[in-house]
Amino acid sequence: MSNAAIPPAVTQLIETLSELPGIGPKTASRLAFYLLRGKSELALRLADALHKLVENTRFCSICYNITEQDPCPICADPARDHGLICVVEEPLALLSLERTEQYHGVYHVLHGSLSPLEGIFAEDLRVKELEARLRAGDVHEVLLATNPTSEGDYTAAYLITRLKPFAARLTRLGRGLPVGGDLEYADAATLTRALEARQEL
């Protein structure tokens, strides 16, 4: 199909959707044409949601989770154990752990994992900010909850060397989690067992 057969606005939407992870050109085309087939209300709601996402969300200045207020509700909650910091790769992992209702500390979101082959190094993650939290606060435990993948293991090993001088206790989630899996896909019971079986490092 030539570009002349598709209006520029549709082409732009397809190209933009194609930039999303897991969305190829064919899926992007299907989504775009689905929105065009009398789904104007859905398209407008989607546009409004994206606008609000950009305008209203930010990173918490303490834990770097996504939030609409700073600090985020978890960091601002005096009932949480602020001396226990759980380090996760992404906000989705934080949500999964919160669903267990078994973890009552606070978090630190790295926004990725170390992967030199993909050009992701320590300076690309929120490692310095984590060190600063340990220096400044009364932290009694750092729980490393990186994914049980090669990148997650590499990131955890790196964090151990960086955090040992500052952390009174370093632990890692127990291996009730499948190797190679992501926390965001683990069920609450599995995550609860992993929290209970966390290991000293």
C-alpha cells in the first residue's frame, strides 16, 4: 500500500504506535484502523488519557516510582517501615509486590537493569540516588528484588558491591520465583513466599 493511499495523520499514528515495545508495524496498523472504524469516542478518551499521563505524572523524588504527587503516597506514609528499602527494576514490579499486602517497607525503582550488551550501565539507572538514601537515612535492610534473569542477577551482584559499605543488612527475594521470569507476572502467593524466604547476602 503506497503512502498516498493513507492520510498523513494515520501514517503518523501507525509509526508512533510502532515505537511501543511489542508493537510491530502490522499490530500498529490494526490498532490505528480499529480506532478509525467509528471508534472516535475511544480515540478521544485515549488521547485524553495520554495527555493526562504526560501532564500529571512525574517520578517521586525519593523512590522514583511514578506518581501524581511528590513524594508518592508510599514514601509519604508514616505507617510504612522507612528503614526497609525494596529495590525493584520497574514500577510494575512494585505494583506486584504491593498486591501481596505482605510488604510494609518502602521502595527504590531503578528503571531498568544492567545490560552492557544493550548499552545500559549503572549511570543509566537510579543507583547513585539509592546510595544517597542509604547515606542519609536510618536504613536497616535493603531487599534486592531484581528479576530472576541474567540481567537481574547481574544487577543484584553489582548492587551488593556498591551498597555493602552503607547497608546494615542486604537481602534478596527467595527463589520461589521462576528463573528467567519477571516480577510483574508473578502471582501474589509466589511473591509472598519469596518475601518470606528472602536471603541474607
